[in-house]
Amino acid sequence: MPACRAMAQCLFHLIMAAASLATVPVIIIFLIFQRHIVKGIALAGLKG
């Protein structure tokens, strides 16, 4: 069942709720591995 069949029938509040819930796992994973991500970026920029 599509979320929008016509612009008047779009359930934007449900679409935004689903998008917000979809970002939660990504943010949690980033917060857990933030130290490793930053260290990897810093080491990749070093020469030698």
C-alpha cells in the first residue's frame, strides 16, 4: 500500500515518524563507535 496516492491523501506525520525511527539505530551505532570512526579518519589523513 503506497504512502501517497495523491498529495491530499499523504500521511506526512506517519512518514516523518517512520523516518525518525529509521534514524535511531544509525545514531546509536555512531555514538557507540564514534571514537573508532574519528581515530580512523585521523589516521587516514597521516602520511608516512
